Amino acid sequence: MSAARTLVPAVGGERQVPAPDPIARDYLLLALRLDQHRPGFVDGFYGPADLKAQVDLEPLRPPTRLREDAADLRGRADREIEDLPRRGWLTAQLTALEAQAGLLAGDPLPYEEHVRRSFGVRPARRPEREFELAAATIDGLLPGPGSVADRLAAWDAASGVPTERLRPVAEALVTRFRGRARALFGLPDGESVRLELVRRQPSAGYAWYDGGYRSRIDLDRDNPIALDALIRTIAHRTYPGHHLERAWREADLVVGSGRLEASVLLLDTPEWLVGEGLAELGVTLGFPPLEAADLLVELYGLAGLPFADDTTAARERAARTVAMAPARAVLRTAAVNAALMRRVDGDEPGTVMAYLREVGRVTPDAAARRLALIEHPLRSASASVSTAGEDLLRRWLEMVPEDDRVARFARSLHETLTPATIETGIKAELSAATAGDQPAAHAASAAAIG
């Protein structure tokens, strides 16, 4: 950090952060003001304490005014910011904030256009044939009476981690994944993760970033989670998922470059879409398919599951769990089609619920939870692009040989990415590769992303 940089107290009173420049200051104020109308829109804030206090004490600013503020700030960023990656990132974020303010003002855009401006991608339906093939795969791996949904629910229940074993299993996973992340990507000095077991958690786990390179991971203790789902949850939310991405973001952008706009984490924006994509791809890097079965067998014993002592049965179960994972991931994307059925086609909730159960092969309770997200007036947009970030980043990673993908993923932890810059990078690589110049292809991607 530059010695000449002015420091100010951060929220929490334990740290200091660089003082924001005028663009970053107004961006943070806008985000915090939107959160007053839509609590939870700010997923985390570790920036200047005086800005949080200012917004908490001032009169509520109308959403119509916030929409004007977003448009004005986007124009200022375009005129005043010379750094192209920073300008592009802020432009994408402010476009999303303007769309969110319009929704809060009661003047929403058409659904698909709202999604495009909020996330920087257009929602795309999944081919129905994919779901049938995935269900057939699972049917072959998990034969027996009852529907595929019922058989999957019974399979998961048999692998449920007992509440009294949840913490030791989760801690073992954090330790393992942290060691792998240190070897592959490096860790900021002083970073840490704290686990908490909570009640009435809406999801299996949630990552809260507190600043100072620290995260708190809340795990739901009320509903047993299948061991393989717990593994995915921990990798997604810790290493090399949300915690690692946010810790490096703080180190590189906030502390290293004084870009204080990065000190607020926002839902339903391009940064959310990219962050979700990085976290999902990180699951594969933290939990590689070739090692997955061995890890499951090892953890069956730690979780105290009844089949752990039967080595043959444990290995057979682990092998089937790993074999079903890709097909189960495909079935989860049925929620994308369901969101578009409800929000674009206008199908009734009962029709969408039936689609989730019959095509997504989930239980009634799981279908109801997914439908609730689709019905939510402020969160429904995210349901239609829930896998778009992963799809986009996977395409970008797969532009390079498999041996180079870890290094490319590591780049994504340190660079300012938006869906538009990633797409531009992919197109640049494809163009250069078509011309037969692979080194130029990779250089073109790096130049496009910035």
C-alpha cells in the first residue's frame, strides 16, 4: 500500500481502509441506499464506516432518485475513469443497480431485459432432452422401485451427516481445501474461515465475508445434509470458492489498488454471476472427480455413517455417488427453464411446480423452495441465470489445455472480470485459434479481459 494513501476507519472499528475516490464513494453510497429498500441486496460491506453511518442516519432516498443516481454515476465513470477494466466493471455494475432501482420504483423492465441488465447475460433455456438423458443415467445407476426423485431422496438420506458430526466433518474439509488452495493459488496473509452451526438457515450453508480476509460460514444444523452435498457446499463457500475469491479481491483491489468499490458485495449483479461461476468451478478444483470417491470413503467414517465399516459397500456407494454427480448437476438446471416458464411464458405456479418435480426430479419440498425463489419479486431474476456464470467461465477455462486450467482459474481470482469481458476474451481466442496461432489466442484473451 502506498505510504501517501489516506486511511479511514472501516466498519467494525478494528481496521482501516484507503479513503475512496469520488466515484467509489458515490458507488458505495448508492449500493447502501438500495439495500435500505431491499435488505440483503448488500451481501457484505467492509468499507468506510462513515459511509455506512451516513446512510443509516439520512432520510430514505426514493428509488426513482436512486435510479437517476445510478445513471448519472455511470456517465461520470465513463468520462472520468481512464483504467479500462475498472471502467468496464463499474459500468456493468451500475447498469445493474439502475435496473434494480427501477424495479423498486415500480417501473420494472420486461423480465428478460431486466435479467440482461442485472447480470450482463441473457437467460437461455436448457434443451429438454438433456434432462431426460440425465434421468436415464441416474435410473441406470440407482435402480429400484419408486420415482427417480424418491430414490435420490432416499439415497441422500442414507448419507446424511448427523448433526453431532457436522462440525468435525466440515472442519476437516476446510483444512483439506485450504491446503489445496494454498498449493494451487496461494493465500493472502492472515486469511481465515470460521464455521458456525445455525438454525433456520434457508440454505445448507452461506458465506459471510467480514473483511480483513475473514469469512464466517453458517451451516444449517436443523436439516441433515448428504455428505457429497456438504463437500460441494464447503468447497463452493470457502476454498477455492467465495472466501478465497473475496479475500484476494480485498488484497488486490481494496488494499493493493485503493479501489474501494470492491468493498461492497452485491447480489443480482454481474459480480454475483461471475462469483457464483468461480465458486462452482472451484468445487471441481477442490474436489477433483478422480479423487472424489476416495475422499467420500474417508469421510464416511468421520461422519459415523453406518456403512463406513464395510469397505466394499462404502467404495461401491462412493463410486455411484461420483458417477451420478454430472447427471444430478444437469437436473438442477431445470430450475432455469422453470423460471422462464413462470416469468416469460406466464405459466401458473402449479404448472411450474409440476415441471420442477417431474423434469427436475426433485421432492415436493425441494420444488416448493425453488418455486419460492422464482416467485420472489426481487430475487426471481437470479433463478433464470443460476448456472450462467459457471457455463461462461467453463467455456473460458476450456479454451486452454487441461494442464493450464488451474493457472487460468488463478488468473480469475486476481483480475476484474465481467460477463462481457469474458465473452470478448473467448471470441478473441476463437478468432486467433482459427488463424492457427495458439499463443496469440491466449494473448488475445488476456488483452480482451484486461
